[in-house]
Amino acid sequence: MKARWILSVAGVAMAGLLMVGCGKKDEQKTDAANATASSDKIVIGVAGAQSGDLASYGLPTLNAAKLVAKEVNAKGGINGKKVEILPMDDQCKPELATNAATKLVSEKVNLVIGHICSGATKAALPIYKDAKVIVISPSATSTELTQSGDYPNFFRTISYDLVQGKAGAEFAENTLHVKKVAIIHDKGDYGKGIAESAKTALEEGKQAKVVLFEGITPGGVDYSAVVQKIKNSGADCVIFGGYHPEASKIIIQMHQKGLKIPFVSDDGVKVDTFIKTAGADAEGVYATGPQILADNAIYKKAIEDHKKDFGSDPGAFFPQAYAASQALMNAVAKAGSTDYDKVAAALRSEYVETPVGKIKFDSKGDAEGVSFSVYQVKNGKYELVK
Amino acid sequence: MASQQLAKNFKQSVVAALWLSFLTMPLMVIRVDTVEKTITWRWMHLLWMLVGSFVLALVWYFLMDRRDRGGANDGNLNTEAAPSRFSIWLNNPRVARPLMAFGLLFAVAFPFLFSMYQTNILISALIYVVLGLGLNITVGLAGLLDLGYVAFYAVGAYAYALLNYHFHLGFWAVLPLGGILGAFFGILLGFPVLRLRGDYLAIVTLGFGEIVRLVLQNWDAFSFGPSGISNIARPGFFGVTYSVSQATTYIYYIMLAFVLLTIFVTARLKDSRIGRAWLALREDEIACQAMGIDNTKAKLLAFAMGATFAGFMGVVFAAKTTFINPASFTFMESAMILAIVVLGGMGSIPGVILGAFLLMLMPEYMRAFSQYRMLLFGATMIVVMVFRPQGLIKARRKIYKVNTKPAGQA
Amino acid sequence: MEYFLQLFFSGLSKGSVYALIALGYTMVYGIIELINFAHGEIYMIGAFTGLIVAGLLTALGWPALAILAIAVVVAMVYSGAYGYTVEKIAYKPLRNAPRLAPLISAIGMSIFLQNYVMLAQTPDFLPFPRLIPDLAFMQKYNSFLGTSDLLIIVTSIVVMAALNFFIKFTRMGKAMRATAQNRKMAMLVGVNVDQVISATFIIGSSLAAVGGVLIASHMGQINFYIGFIAGLKAFTAAVLGGIGSIPGAMLGGLVLGWTESFATGYVSSDYEDVFAFLLLVLILIFRPAGLLGKQRAQKV
């Protein structure tokens, strides 16, 4: 009896020893990183889902940061210092996000681009706040992140749920003049947030009625049942909160079932991948998003660079991530250091030319200068609705 | 002899490399875009694949040979393999006591020796140690395959988050409540599945876990849905408020105490009356019943005991991350906890501890490999299982030496 | 009534997909009593192989139906080969190991294959050409059932029938049944068990590939993660119908498809999975071996 008990504790001890081995090495590396960080490098952490089911929303951000860093480095870096990108995977899970955040904090990184999901961002922000780290997210849309005023260190280049949901709802009732709206979401924090603010906006507007409010399981093999339900509800418009894969499946099945009513969606759908996957069925779909002018040279170049470096079209939230990287690096350059207060001040005062427009950040951390518009797919391209 | 073996392995590896290259050819080499009608060929990948899989195959066959040769010795079914010299050495109190003292000392000093990140991931690992030990009761001891264990973890986490949000109840007040709620849900799950065996039990528990997650995800009025609950209070200590890094250290010590307690409780349980009943239940339900053990009670108790630990850990988890949403309680999480138990060695306490450290810390230390880390993680799980199917540390059964002189012949 | 029928057909086509994938689970389980968690990934690899073939052939300008046929065949071959290899690497060395060991290596294999495809191809969603044409005579039934739904349903029925025939009447089929009943006995009467197990994996995997290509073509997109949910659902269907039983997989798939469809239609799609799992729990409580599973008395 006693022996076994001792053995168990010895097991812990051994595991502990194992840890020392690993830990020591890690610590040394960290020291090395610190030493170099202060001298000739500026390290920027890029945190988000880089593996797992949501990797397709996190990896485009990493690519965007790499591209901007490459460009900045090609021009000699920021104030003579090279920019280095440090990827941190969180799989969009809160607990992994706190691990990623403490890791970045321990490595004395004080500039972070990320996180991708609102949930992971909420979990990580208290740690960053405590350690005075600047965080810019390209895709965390939860309204409270900026509007609550809890996180002075948080900035974002995407407009939040309240704005996006409202924009879609107002467009549906004022421009499309629809009377019955079916709201569908993907049960995620992003999609449901948008769906709920759209619902609130419609209820306040009193011009259109919400006849259906439903969540679908992302990744499902078939959505025809929910499409039949939309049809049965007599809706003359669908507002969808969520990402492009589900949007494309729903629109395809709607058309198959002969349901041809306007489809209004969000930023997560306003990507070229959506047009590719939905093909001809994408025609006529509306999506709200930041205004990207067709002749925006920066964006064109960004896409070209992405194709050259990674061999494919950029994915979701790429323009926002590109803008975030540019804004951050510009702020560091203007501030002359990576000092928290100086960089935060520079982010709030210095305008930057980005794919999403000429932006700076307001006191709460939301981007100013991003004009938000409704787009429609016409001839296989998103075009501004006037 | 040895060279013959080598030649054979070499040939096998060539075949394996060719086969794997053929297999991975389309996915590795070709990339198509059916909209733009472009095709990208990446022949370089094929070359890497050939060389890489050849080397891996060589190592694989070499290790397989060793395993099979070793297997002839200790693979005998009916004997408990003689304890290795190492474990005898470890069991020697003269060695074990100082080692234990050192381990404890090290664990206590840990937060002061290493950075907050190290402490933070160690807390995660310790949480999983307790979860693993809890599930070990249900799966390892009682033999009830539970694929929905994470549901109890979620129950504890949401109990704390919601009570903290609505009534500002503190960590210490909710901690026992989390355990009780966990046990309650354990019994709730236990009742309907009493009749089920093996894999049917597995799928029903999986379904139960998913139901709990889906309800948390969809019932907004109750659980705030997918947007989760943020700003959950960290544990307090008589009204003292801590900074993040101090709080981390504090939670670390709470967890350390918890782990020691759990090890103690599970070790005692294993050798208790009910522990013996569980083992009997695992080996043969009918024989167990025939021996006068109340199967129903034993099963429900196994579920409830396992779930209690998950409930406790849920509370600690919520307090540690300060934010929870249903994304943390997916089926993969249950699978991970089960993997800890099986990989470490079912029924073996040090094994489960080692398994938790391995599976939780490995992905963290593999961050340097960034995108490849989950690939390596999956591969490690396969390799460990293939070469150590009993788990890293095999559970040793207590052997009673009985004087076997038949009574009749004197 | 029309609404009911619409939901009925939605459930039918969804259920057929589940059934196609569930066959692989059920066959493997019947023979070696292993929940093959990597099966969903085999389905995904089938879809990807189909995409690559389709990409190559569209570039050559072949007609859609021919591409579909070839894509299905090549995907079947490759998925079969993957299934075979997965068994050899991750399960065969564990044949005499404790029961849970292969389950864990299956989960490891599933994680490995997902990440392998993500790294080899892309994490993003890829468009899959919609190769199933809309037949003219189906136009007026479109609100109930599209051409692709019909094709999926017919395919799964044909496959199911063929498989049943194969199991009942061919030599290999008989060997499979013998192995499923008692592996040791089968060995004694001269069945090459290794071969039988390999054949099971190959057949199950190629059937998943059929489902993979058809569904991808129906939905117009794939990525590395599509196998996870499909696999989980198919596994549920297999257990529902009685794991190990081939007609059971079909029935389980359909029951699951209908449950989800009607739950969505009459209650809310928020809770469709809750209903699916609740049904599963209820059925297993009253029939602990599934709908068509053999209710075996416990040997004493």
C-alpha cells in the first residue's frame, strides 16, 4: 500500500523533473529572445486559430502580418529595427488563448495582432491589460470588447456586431423594403452576435417582422430542412450571421428549392472564397463590410503579394488583418519605440492608409475612417451598392 | 543475422516509402483551383515525401522488431510481468522518500523559479491531472467507457461563472457546490445507462456530453450562449486582490494541493471496498453480481465519483481563465481526457499523471513548430499507443501471496 | 402536408449520406470491435481526391458526368488505400492490446490526418465543382428533391444492396461474417483473418469516399475539417441502427436524418442535435443493442 502511494508521488516528482528539462531550455531561449528583442528586433505576436476547425479564419491573419512585416523589412525595418512575427496558436479556445497570452507576455512581446475569435480575445485580454500589451484584432467583433471601456489596450480594425447587424437590418428594411425577415445564424459568438443585433434593430425599426430566428450547426452535411422552414415561414428576405461556408451551403440549397429571396449577410461572407464556392448562386447576395475601393492600390498589391508568397487567394479577414498590421507598425514607427503609452497614443492619433481606408482609432479602440457599406455580388464580384 | 535483419528492414522501408509516396502524391503534389481552372504541381514535395517516409519507415521497422522481440518476454497473458529493476529501485523507501521530498520541494518552489507562462501551463496540466484521475475512476477502475466526461467539467465551470455573475458568490463558496453538482449530474447520467455495455455506453455518454454543450450554446437566457461569460472573479483570499501573475501563483498552489488530495483519495479508493467492487465490475459484471456486489450502486458511485472531480476542476478552470464559453467543452476535450488515461496507463495513478503532463505540455512546448504541432501531436498519440499499448506506466495489480498447499494432502 | 413531405425528403437525403458513411463504421466494428474514429477523415480524403481529379479533368474540358464518375472511382481507390494503410499502421500492431488502446490511436490518427490535409492543401474552404446536372424531368419536383439528392439516395440504396449481396454470397463476404462471429474459429477453419480485416477497411473506406465526393459536389465546397461532424453523425447512426449490422446502418442513418429534419422543421434547428442524441439515448435504453443489432444474451 505504502509503496504504491510513494510511487505515485515519485511519479509527480519525475514529471516535475521532466519539466525542469523542458522549462530550462525554454527559459534560455526566452532570454535570448529578450536580448535580441531589445536590440535590433521588434517582435510582434500574432495570436489566433492556426490549427483546428477554425484555422481557416486565423491563418489569413498570420499571412497578412508576414506580408506587411516583409514589406517593412525590405524598406529597412522600423527605425532600423527588423520586424519579426511570432505566431501563437489558440485554436479559438479560451484556455489556449490564456496560454498563448501568458507565453507572449513571458517573452516580453508587447505588441499583439489577434486574437481571432471574440471568446478567445475576452479570455486573453485581462492578461495583456495587466502586462500593458497593445492588442489589435482583425476579427473579434463582440460589442463589449471596445464599448464596455474595460480594455484600454484593445483596438480593432473590424466593425463590431452592433454596427454590422444593424447595417444589414436597416438595409433590408429601408432599401429592400422587405416585410418578413428570416434570421439565421451559425450558433457561434460571431454569427449569433450579429444575428441578435439584426433582430433588435428590426424590432426597433418596426417596418419588417422577424418571422424566423434559428441557429444552424456549422459543418453540417445538409441544410435543406432549415431551408424548407424558411420557405414555410413566408419570409421575403434572409439575414445570415456567420461565415461563408455555411452561407454558401444555404444559398445553394435555397436556390435548389426554388427559394429566390434576397440574402443579406456580414463581413464573414464578404470574401472572394464565398463567390468561388457558391458559384453562380452567389449572384445577388448582399453582404456588409468595410468599404474597399476597387482602385485601392494597397489592397491590390496585398493580394498580389499573397498569391506570390502563399500560392493562393487570401482568406477571411485578410484586409482587416493587413490593416491592423500596417496600423501597428506605423504606430511603432511614429512612437519611436514599443513603449505602451506612446504606441497607444500613436494608434489613436496617426492616420494610416490601409486596404480598408485611411484609418486611426477612437478612444474606445474602434477604427475611425472605415466606411461601412453594403455590397452585392454582380458578375462574380462584390460591388458597392449605391 | 543482424545484417540479414537490416537488409530486410531496408527492403521493407523502400516498399513503404514508395507506397506512402503514391498515397500522398495527389494531396501533396497537386493543388487545383476549379474556378480559375489552374493546376499547381509541387513535385519537390514528392521528393521530401520519399526521403522522409523512407527514414521514418526504417525507424518504425527497427522499433517494431524490438517491440516484437521484447513482447515475447513480457507479453505473456497470465503473468504479471516482473517489476523492472527501475520500479524496484523506485519502490525502495530509501530512494523514494528523498525523491518525493525533492519533487514536492520543487513543485512548491516552481512559481518562483519560472516565468508566469510556465506556471500557467503547469496549472492547465495539473487541472488535467485531476480530470484524468477522476475519469480514471470511471474508465480505469470501473471499466465504464465515458466519452462525455467534459459535460461534468462544464457543469462545474458554468456553476461558478453563473453564481459569480448573478450572486457574486466567491470561488471558495462555489467550489464544494461544483463538486456536488458534478456528482448529481454523474448520477443523472448513470441511471439511464445502467443497462448499457461497452461501446453503446460510450456513444450514449458522448451524446450526453454533446447535449450539455448544445444546451449551454443555445439557451441564451440561462448561459449567455456562445458569447460566453467574461470577467469571472479569480479566487480570493480574505479580500486580498491580486495582480494576474500573483493570482496565477495562488491558483497554482490551490491546484497543487488539489492534485495531492486527489492522488491521496484515488489511491485510497482503489484499495477500498468499493474500489475492489469496481475492479470486479470491470472484469466481469455477472460474476461481480454473483459475489454479492450491488452493481447498480457500484456503477452509479463510479460515475458520481468521477464526475465530482470534474465538477471541482470546472470551478478552478472558470476562475483561472476568467472567461468561459461552450467552445471549451467539445467532444475533443473528452477525447483528450480519455487519451490521458489510456496513454498514461489505465488504472495507474503515476501513469495518468504522466499522461496528463505529456498531452497537455507537449503541444505547448511544440509551439516552436507552430503549424506542425498538431500533426506531431496526433503522430505521438499513435506511436505511444503502438509501442506501449498498456500505457506509459502500466498499472500493477496487487498480488496476494497465498500459501497454496491443498488442504486435503498433508 | 406539403411541408411534411418536404421535410421527409430532406431527412431522406441527409439520412442516406449518414448511412453511406455509417457503413464503414459498422463493418469495421463488426469485425474488430473498434470505433474507427479516423473514418470521418477517410471520407474527407475521398472528397479531396475527388476534387483533385475533378480539377485535372475540368482543365482538360471533359463533360461533367464523366468527371463525376471518374472522380468517384479514383476517390474510392485512394480512400481504400488510405483505409488499408491506416489499419496497418495504427490498428494492426494493437490487435492483442487492451481494448481502449486502438481507440486512442484512432483519435490520434484522426488528428494527424486532419492536419496533414490542412498542411498539404489549405486550411481554407475550397470550391468543389458541382458536377451533378439538374435533370429536366426533376425540375417540377425540385421543391421536394433535387437531382443531386436523388442521386445520393439512389447511390446509397444501390451500394447497400450490393454490399448485402457481397456479404451474403461471396467467398470474402462469408469469411467476413465468420471473422465477425469468432475470429479464432475463423482462423482455425482457414480464413486469412488479416486479409479479411484489410478487405473490410478497404471496402468501408471506399464507400465513405463515394459519400464524400457526392456530398462535396452537392454542397460545392470542402475543407480539411468536414470529416469530423459527418463522422460523428455517421457513428451515431451506426450505433442507432445496431453497430455491426449493415441494414442497421441504413436504418439508423435514415432515422437520424428524419429526426434532425423534423426537429428542425417543427421545433427549432437550434436543438436538432439535442433531439438526435436524445432519440439515441431513448432507443438504446429500450433496445440496448440498437434497432437491428443482435440482442445477445450475456455468456456466463
